[in-house]
Amino acid sequence: MFSELAVAYLFFGGTGAGACVVMGVLECANIGRYSARSSHWVAKESPPRLVLWLRKNLRVPHELLSRGWVLCLVLLAAGSLCLMADAGRPERVLSLWLAPRFTVVTVGAWALLASAALAAFFALASNGVGARLPLFVVLVAAVAAVIAGMVTAVYTGVLLMQFPSVVAFGTWLVPALFCLSSLAGGVAVACGVASLGESRGPCGAALRCLSRMDRAAIVAEIVALALFAAFLLSDTRTEAGGRVLLVGDEAIMFWVVLVLVGLVAPFILECRYLGGDRRTKGLWIACCLLLGGVALRICVTGLAAFDVSQSPELAMRMAFAATGS
């Protein structure tokens, strides 16, 4: 039911959205890096406690943000291209931004466009074009990036809920899982960029803080995944898909790639992220989180093929069982 391009869009779009959120938060914590005047303003003013906490715990070198925003833009652009290629006709996707009706799909399309535009803005500004940007402009753009990224991350899951014929998608757990996975993908981008960069020392506190946040997101994702599996097995219409996922043909993808590699492994690595050889650990964490993101989308979209609404034979078998035939 879902092509490889559709799954690729869900992964690239979600991971790019998560990176937009993480990079936007880091921009707020490093707000004075664009000009000496901004740095002087930040130093002289008495900002709120939240801003002080961000500045203390999420300070990172300019190099990390400049490269992170470029990678975020690449991911969002790749997701958009996959969406257009899957649609077959690009004008179908472009029509979403011109549609007069206010729907979930149009909101998601505008959120994706806003995330890409803000990522492009910061990618250019971080690499020298906006060396003297006003503080207010940077702050507003950073907050907007966080909001747009969150909406896009949730939308990649809400998009599946727009398929009413697939019973397995009709739960809030789907957008919750996709949102948590997208945020983990954003942390993966930050860890990967920090590991490949030369200035890793100054961002130790930020990496430690991000790893704690990601561990909390991983725990939440495990809980949501368990609830989703229970939801699948509790309904006769989705039970077949749940069994295929947990003990059938998709069990290796679910238990090994998603749970073990994508959730358990990065959680363990992040517990000792800065304990030594952080370059290698950061790359392993990034790879594991990204593999988990791919596996989650493959597992969830693959449920459509085993849903009773998409399997006439299973529907007939259930009908005969209900009538006692």
C-alpha cells in the first residue's frame, strides 16, 4: 500500500523536522553568536531563568549549528522530493499550498514548507551571509523553527490517520510514535555533526543535556510502542497485523532493528556518552537512532497490508466466524 518513496518521505521529513526542533532550541541558547552587538545585549540584560538555563547547558560552537542546519535542510528537501516523486505529478503537492480549505493535510504542508524555509535561513546565516543579524530576528526565527518542526513531526504521523480504511492507524499513538522518533532523529543529527566536527570539547555540557532528553524520549517511545502493540492485539481487525509484527515475518525488523538497535542500544550508549571516545560513541548513537527511525516507519506502514480492511480473505473469515458458519 505504501511505496518506498512514501516511507522515505516519512523518514526524511520526520528526521528533518526533529533536527529543526533541536537546532532551533540550540539557536535560542546561542542567540548572541551572530554579532558583537547581540552578544553585548545578551550579556547586559537580565534574561528569564529559562534563557539562563539554556545558555548554561546548551552552549555549542558555531560550527555545530552551521553544519547542523545544512543537514536539516538537506533532510527536509529530500523528504519533499520523495513526496513529489511518490505523488507522480508535482502539481498535486504544490496544490496543497494553494488549497483554500483548512485541513490537517494543508497545515502539514505549510509546516513542512516553513521548516524548510527556516532551515534555509539559518543555513545561510550560519555560514556567513547573516553575520550581523538583529537579535530579535534571530530569536523569532528560532522559536518559529521549533514550532514548525514540532508541527511537521506530528504531521508525519497524523498523515497516516487520514487513511480511515486502515484501522491500525486510527489511534493517537501513531503520531506520538512518529513525533518521538523524529525528535530522536534530531538528536542524532546533533550527535553526528558534533562527532564529525573538530570543536567537540566546548559542547560537552550540551551533548550531555541532549542525551538526557533523548533517553527520556526513548523511554516514552518504548511505552508508546508497547501501548500500540497492545492496541493492535486487542482488536480482531488489527490482530493479524500485530501478530505479524511481533512474532511473524516482521518480527526481526521490529525486535532487532527497532527495539534493540534503535532504542535499547542508543539508551545504553548515551548513559556513558561523554565517558571516553565520544567521537565514536556519537556516531554509533546517531546511526542507531536513525536506523530505529527507519524501522519504525517500515513497521507501522507495513501494517496496512495486514489490516482487515485491506485483506478480503481475512474479512470473509471474520464474517464467517461471526455468523457461526
